[in-house]
Amino acid sequence: MLNFTVGPVMSDPEIIEVANKSTPYFRTPEFSEIIKENEKLMLGFLHAPKGSRVVFLTASGTGSMESAVMNILSDDDRVIVINGGSFGKRFVDLCELHERKYTEVKCEFGHALRPEQLKGLEDHSALLVNMHETSSGVLYDMEMISSFCRANGILLIVDAISAFIADELDMEKLGAAAVITGSQKALAVQPGISVIALAPVALERVERNKEKCMYLSLKEALKDGVRGQTPFTPAVTTLLQINKRLKMISESGFAKAGEEIADIARIFREGIKDLPFEQVSEAPSNAVTSLRPVHGRAKEIVRILKDEYDIWVCPNGGEMADKVFRVGHIGYITKEDIQKLIDALHDMNDRGLL
């Protein structure tokens, strides 16, 4: 079964081999060194500023989103939340749940944030953004957002869960206080670990803010991370897979990993130009192509690909369920794999199924 969803994604056979072994005991010096190596490699790949730290939470990406809202932000903050789809709405919901004062900036589905939408919000203290709104495929203009935040002394927290590796991301250049990603996206390992990189400005906030939780505590995670450990039992095998994957990327080159994803995205988009689809995103990420079938039937297209072609693509939910589906370009995808999907869609079109 070929998997072109946006996560969990297909993994390299060498990564799968790590999971084929029994999970080892982790309160050991050897495992601590692996965690420390993971942190060092992640900081390098993110271009994190000097003095930054990385923590690994056993949770999906939403766990790190919630931890950031609880532990980096405080009751004194006024937060801008960019909402362009399901995951922007998740940040809104988290701010609502944890009683953060916020202003929601809504973007039309598939449309990028415009500079004029931020006018009048210069007095806010923090901004939450999903760098890539995975539900629509939109990649926001992070340079524009960064410039706005820098000019107004606004703390920038970036969800790069599906953008990391797939799209250009330089934490220091952006002036980002925190960047979030997850194991099952372009890192292409099993689900279970979300990652938060914290610049010194975020570390200072975590230290001074009153503790709001136990399991998602960044204070405790940072304290245990000094010795290469976690406060609670982590997803040990996933952390071992991350270590293998990060070292593989380091050996072949981080830029190359991103170029390969961009190449798969380009091949797919060019290969379906003559099919009855409209691209949803006006500024698409390399991670995913979001498609609107001209004749509708998105749910049926997803089903037929699964049942008749052994191919998974990513459905949308809610009111978009029969209007939009998505094709992921992250994970262990070869040019031969993406061509099989292109051929399947052309065959469906020839059969009158699109």
C-alpha cells in the first residue's frame, strides 16, 4: 500500500529496521547520549540561535502546541492567532481553553495571510502561526510575519509540524522564539514524539511562568534533558528512529532532503496538470498538494484509490470532506511511487471517475 497522506508517512527501510527490535531500557548513559545527539542535530538543522534547547515530548504535534500555549505564554500576553484552517483553529481552541487573551486573524481557506490583516495588532505580545496550514496546503509568508513581529517586539511561535525539512526554515533568521515539529511528518518515523525548539527568549519565559501542568511541563522536560532524559517514559523506539533518521540526513545533507521533497511535489503537480483538479492553495507548501476536484467526489476519489489502486491519499474532514483531498510529498517516496499515483489518477479520469 502506497501512502501519500501527510502523516504518518512511509519510512525508509533502515528506519523500519529500528522498530523491528525490542524496545530497550532507556534510563541508561547510552540512551542519554542518543537524546543529546538528537537535540544537537535538531538545533543545527533548525538554525537555532546560540543557547537554544530542544525537548522531546511523547505526544502528537498537538501536545507541543498545547505545551507552548501553557508554558511559554502567560496570562499577561495578548496573542495573535492566524487561523486559515483546521490547525489554525486548533491554536484558537487552545488559547480559548487555557484562557489566553487572543485576537483571531482568519484567512480564507487556501489563501495566504496578507500584511494588511495584521494592521492594528501591533500592541499584541505574541503570535501563533502554523507555518504550513496542512488542511489547505497554504505555506504562509514567514518572512513577512517575522518582519512584523520583529518591528513590534512580538514573540513568534511557529508550528512547523508539516513544514520542517519540506520548506525553508531558519529559526534565527525568523527570530522565532519556539518552533514545533513532529516525528511522523517529514522526519518520516513512527508517530509518538513532538519536538519543541526553544530560543533563549522562550526559555526565560518558561522559567519565570507559573507551572500549568505536569505531563506537558517544559520546565521538567528541560531539566531532565540536561542529562539526556525525559521526566516520564518516552516513546523510546521513536526516539531511536529519530536518531537514525537525523544521522542519515546529516550524512546526505539537510538541503538535499528538502530538495528531494520539492522535486516530488514538482513532478506530481506537473503530472496532473491536464486532469480536472484545481489547486486549493495559492501558495502551496512542498509538503502537500491540496486538490479540489472540478466535479466534486473527493471522498469517492480517496476511496477508489484505496480500494482499487492500493494507494492512500489524505481526505479532508468536515464541510470539505467531499470537496477537497490532499496528496502528501513527505516521507520515503520515490519518483516511481509518485508516478504510480499520477498514472492511477489518469486511469481514473479515462474511466470517467474524476
